Amino acid sequence: MHSQKLLIGSHAPYWHNGNSVTSKSYNIMLAALPAVGMGIYQYGIPALAVITFSISCAMLWELIMNIAMKRPISIGDGDAAAIGLILAMLLPATTPWWIVLTGTFLAIVIGKQIFGGLGGNPFNPILVAFAILMLSWKNYLDFDTALLNYDLGFKMLYPLGALKHFGTDAIGDFTSQGLLMGQQIGGIGAFCGLGLIIGGLYLILRGYIRWEIAFSFLIGIFVTALLYNISNPDKYAAPMFHLLTGYTLIGAFFLATEDSSSPVNLVPMLLYGAGAGIFTVLIRNIGAFVDGVVLAVLIFNVANPLLDKIRPKALGKGI
């Protein structure tokens, strides 16, 4: 009997920019460095400890799963390291080691490996892990509580938390310029808007992420926030506030654009990004959670297979 291999592929169109998984993973980490560097500068050694421990744990879980499932060792491709880095960027600098350990386990083992490894996951592994952490240990991920002892020289309130609990009167001291330059508290690598924009533009220009998803996500947030603000400016913040706070920018460039859980066709990409942006503002304004990025993108990860079936009619095909 001839030795045969079964090749399994998804539907067309196929898109490849000529780069390897390793190249993409390390370029994603390179793009994250401006925001990560600002996080280490602002929060110091605790932030560096969370980042290095998260990357190490993610690579360790990947190695353990490779051995346990008798697969080729894949820690060299950088994907596990990138997952560990981006997960750490979402966390407070004071996150306990056991939460970091649990989070990386959830991302690598539950979010990625049990679905077959790289390319087989229907959800972004980082969001799967963070959503479970957020629901399980809310107080440890509450920035106002976790970062209470830091003296950073500016107003020590999590902007979205202040808006949620006290309305627009509580966010009057936050300016767009200040938020862009990182004058706010938040995740280690999620609070500096300028750093995230630089990294995002780098990934777009190098072809590592699809600009259609990132920009439609930001437009969805902008338009929805604008409509809410027009309806009641005393209760709902202006669009620029929503764009520059919380996980908006890291969501646009590093989370919503994850390959396996996002569409590849033009119209589905626009619907996916805009829908996640709209849901983000809905959750922030009328939902139970302070920030809606994580849950909104997860919801559209679920919708991705259906959205990606929306394709233009083949040329020459009759009605």
C-alpha cells in the first residue's frame, strides 16, 4: 500500500505574504516593544517580571504539550512567546505569579493546543485566557485596586472605570494628548496609545496584519461612541476617549487581527471589525463590564466562520 498524506485546507481565497510563522511571531513582538518599553518605564521591575514570567510560562506549556501529544517541538517558531508577551501586556504590573501561570496555561493548552495547535484555534487564545481570568479573579485585574500604591504623577483612576461609575464629570482631567502619551493607568502594554499605534502601523506596512480589520474596528468604535455622545453628552464620553483608553488600540492591532480567528475576505473583514467595535462600545456604555474589547472580539471570533462565507459571486456566474 502506498504511503499517503491527507491534506486538509480551507476554502479560497488564500493569502500569503511570503513570510514564515517564525518571522511573523518575532515581528509581532518587535512591534509590541514601544508599548512594552513604556510599560516597563512606568511600572518598573514588577512589569518586567510579569512579562518575562509570562513568556517563559507560555513557552514551557507549549513544550510540555508538544511532548505530551508527540508533536514536533514548536517553541522555536515564536508563537508561544508572542502569546505570552501580548497576554502580559493586558495584565496589571502587580499581577500575582499564579495568575500569570494560569493565564498562560489557558492560552496555550486550552486556547491553542487542544484545537490542534497553530492555525487550528477558532478563538484568539489570548482572549480565551484573559476572559476566564477576568471572570475568575476580577479584583486582581481591577486596575484601580491593583495599582493603588503607584505614584505616577497624574490622576490615578482607570479612565473607563471612572466613566462607568461616575459619568463624564469624572474624566474631565483626561485629555486626548495625555491619553495618547500614556498618562493613564492600565495593562502593562495597553495604556500607551502612541506606542501601540507605532507598532500597529509597522505590522500593517510589513503585511503581517490586515488593515481592513484594524481600521473597521476603530471606525466601529468611533461611530458608535459618537452616536451615544450626541444622544447624552453628560453620560457618554466622546469618541476619542473610547479610542485612546482601555484595550481599544491593542485590540485593533494585536487581538482582533489574529489569523486563525479572523476572516480573510474583504467584506467579512469589514463586518467583523466594525461589529466588534460596535459591541465594544455597547458593553462599555450599557453592559456590566468596564471594558468590552475582550468579550466583543470573542463574540466575533464565534461569528467568523459564518461571516467568511460572504463572498462575491464568481465572474460569469448567472443569477
